[in-house]
Amino acid sequence: MGALGHSGKLHPRRPPCLQAGNARSAMSSEPPPPPQPPTHQTSIGLLDTPRARDRSPSPLRGNVVPSPLPTRRTRTFSATVRASQGPVYKGVCKCFCRSKGHGFITPADGGPDIFLHISDVEGEYVPVEGDEVTYKMCSIPPKNEKLQAVEVVITHLAPGTKHETWSGHVISS
């Protein structure tokens, strides 16, 4: 489908406007005619088979919702100030999953468990079940009905358990 070159041979890279037999030349001042809309269903792709995807499907694509939980990084300055001015509470770590990045604290004075985010743990050890901790609290938006522990410090390591540092070293207590 190329045009004839100077030697009379087909030239595969020549644009269509320069092909032999084309009434318009490349230097023509005539505007190109407007494109005509397709009129048949197959020409507009209604009966064509679906195109192959360029990338593999992901079960999370399109379903990822931003976390409403304020981490230390996303917490507003005013919420940080309010939390730091609040009282210090004591409790025991109920559970903590490093891979998920969160856990819960059971307050020493009873009441519902308090959410704990990985970014709010102070010190060198990853909390484990049974660790005694001190913490301050701030509310979780948008309704501010639930509480989150902030400035969490492990005061006593649970006896007889292995503790891991953030760098990955394991220490028995």
C-alpha cells in the first residue's frame, strides 16, 4: 500500500497524501474533509468482541478506599495538640499485628478496647499481647465516636515472651 518512489518502486513509508493517484498533494491549502460518522453497528464496535486487557486484573483495583484512620502522619496539628495535652492512661496490649499495622489496647480501668496504629508506637519494641503500656487518646473522625491510642509507650514487657525490635532483632524477656 505504499506510493511509487522516484525509481518507480513502491515506497512503504510514504504518507497517504503523497501516494500516487491521490488528487490532493501534501502542499494543498484545501482543508481535509470532516470525518464521516460510522453508520453501521459493526463499524462503531457494538458487535465486536471485547478488547484484551493491557494489564492483569487486580482484585483490589477500583475497590481501594482511603483509610479514615488518622495516622501520625495524616493527623491534623490541632488533633495532635489536643491529644498531647490530654491525660495519660494505662492499659495492656490485647493484640498487635505488625504486618497489618494495628492492634488494640485493653484499658486498665475497663471499658471498650482502644485502637492502636503502628505509627503511634513509641520506643524500640513491637508491642505483643500482655505488654503494659501508657497512652493518650484522641478521637477517630469522621464522627469522632471511637477512640484511638496515641503516644503509646511500652512500660513493662510481657514476661516469658519474645519481643522484636523495629529493626527485626528478637529479644526474649
